[in-house]
Amino acid sequence: MKKIIRNVYYKILWILPKKVALKIKYKFSTGKKLDMKNPKDFNQKILYLLANTYDDLVTKCADKYRVREFIKEKGLSQYLPKLYGVYENANEIPFGKLPNEYVLKTNHGCGCTIIKQNTKDINEYETIKKLNKSLKTNYAKSTLEYQYSKIKPLIICEEYLREYGKKNPTDYKFYCFNGHVECVLICTERDKKLKLAYYDLNWNKLNYTTKEYINAGIIEKPKNLKQMIKIASKISQGFPWVRVDLYNINGKIYIGELTFTPAAGIIKYNTQESLDYLGTLIKI
């Protein structure tokens, strides 16, 4: 029943003007009023950008396939994972000709991701079914992340980035403000209960996370952090705000994706103090 109500709720919001829909969503989710004329904190400014400024370039960079063009234009193609194939329908995937390890995912939002490891087979029938269902899903409508609505849905097959002892490699999420990298978010324990940790550029832990999400441990500083910061800075130039996701596998850096609306613009895992501070860094 909750799922049905949620679907109806978002269908109604989708047909409303962007600013009106986002104001309703923000009020319903936070209990606060969203001032589109004078936004203050991080969430409010992301929603302002979403309603007023996100253009075709943002759509291109939010597309997990076409962002590769943007990265190449920046002269950073050497940091992209290998691309094995692009498909408009999952029935086109030549499973027998793919490497022993790879990742299949859709490009148009928070679609499904399927990992094929050397030691584990996948069910091709279920994989095709799952990916084709994802292709038909309009993720923009279910979250009001409008930048995804203009993306042509595709399936991409990429290199599997193996980090010893982990199913998913450590994901370094760089918070960038028009070429300035402010801090790094690291997500851990995704397969259990998600834990988060923020670090500044000197690798001091930041008190940005609410209690239920705090990673109490210490995450080792990447040896080539300066190079990662340089890459994130170059990618983010010209964007008031963007999160650049990087991987660091055995000392080799890979570019993951660019995110413009984390948590669909309503982050609840950050303290209000951190949201207030990060909001001051977005110039609108």
C-alpha cells in the first residue's frame, strides 16, 4: 500500500511545475519550507539548481554512458574503466563473448547494477529480465531528479574493478564546488548497514554525519590522494556543485560517475551544521 501511495504521490508531483513540485516534496520530507528565492543550506541550494539551472550538460554528465565523452573532452580518458559494450536491449548482450568479470548497469539513474565475478556465474535469463525492466523505468519521475528524464536508456558493460577482499571497491566521493574540492565522503558496509565518513583534504575526519550513519573506524588515506583531488577539481570546473566519484584500485585511479542530486536533494545523513556550511559554498 505504501508503494502505491508513493507512486501516486510522485505521479502528481511530476505534472506540476518544477518549483512547485520540489517545494511540496521538500515540505513533506523535512517539515520545512523551501525558499526558492533565497535558499540557504546544501539541500535547498541543490534543489534550487535542479529547478533553475540544470541544463543539457548536466544531463550528459549524469548519463553513465555519455559522461565518458565529457571525461575524454577533459583529457582524462585514461582514468575511465574499460568499456566492453553498449546495448539498447538486454537481449543483445553477448554473454558468451564477455570477459570472466564485468559489470552490467543502466545509464539513466539509480538503475540496477549486476556484477559478474570470475568465481560466480550469473543467471542470464534473470539478468536480461532485470535489466530490461530497469530500461523501462523512469527514475526521474520517481525522485523528481529531472536531469535523468532526457537520458536515452541504455545498458553498459564495463570493466569490473576488483579490490582485494571486497565485493564493491571503496568509493571516494569528492564534494566539488566550481573546481574547488572541499571534502571526501567514503561509504562502507553497503551490504549490511550503510556507514559514512567525511574527511577533509588533509585527511582529518569531519563531524558531518548523523549518529546512525557514523563510521567509527579510521579509513586509510589513499597514497595518491593529491592526484585524485587534481582529477576531481578538473572535472568539476564550471559546475556550482557536483560530486565526483573516484575509485583507487591498487594505486590506479578510476572515474566512476558524476552526481548532481545526492539523495535526490534531500540528504538526511548529514548534520544540519554541515548542511549549513556546505550550502555557503554553492554560489548561485
